[in-house]
Amino acid sequence: MASFTRSDDLRGAVFTEVDLTGARFDGADLRGAVLRGVDLAGAEIDARSAQT
């Protein structure tokens, strides 16, 4: 399994027709993210307010 950390810059990345089943996003900044045609069945989302 691939792992990405703070030092990996994925800003502006585009994921097209990828399978992220079982992926975890811990402490990720998803501001401005766009999700279209995604299946979120069984997803667990716990949001926190952005730090300014």
C-alpha cells in the first residue's frame, strides 16, 4: 500500500477513475476539493473546522 505524508505535495492532483477503496485521509486539507460521480457508500466523514 502506498503512503503519502506531509512532505508529499499532492496539491492540484487529479485522480480519474481510481479505486480508493479503504483509503484513509487523516488530517488532510480538502478545502476546495471537488468530488463528482463518487460512491461514498459506507464512508465515514468527521470534519473539523479549518485553522486560521
